[in-house]
Amino acid sequence: MRKQKVKCPNCNGTGKVTCNKCAGTGCRMYYKNPLPHVFAFVTYSFPEAMGCYSCNATGKIVCKTCKGSGEINKK
């Protein structure tokens, strides 16, 4: 007897969900200290935009509920 498959409610059947690290933009702001030799209590950090490492700058990650298939077993 086969279990019936239904569309995943988390990703709506696409297998991908919005990245929670970059909010789907594919870009994150990192803060870089231009003076690493200065003491820690004197910090001057400037934001630098870079591609999100969690989603490889795509803005989407694999759905953890269906593991990217877009379908789950009906209970």
C-alpha cells in the first residue's frame, strides 16, 4: 500500500523557501573593521554588502519539511 503524497504546506510545492538569513534578497551586510590592530574597545566598522553564504546569493533555500521534493506523505 502506497502512501498518498500531498503538496508541502511550508513551501507550497516548490521545494524552496525564502532564506531567513538575508530575507530573500540574496545579499547580506557584513561589518568589517578597517583597523584590526586597534584595541577592541575602539571599533570602527563599516558595512560591506556581500552575497549571502546561506543561500549562495539566490534568496532561496531547500525546504526542510519536504527536503526539496515539494511533496510530503499524507497522514
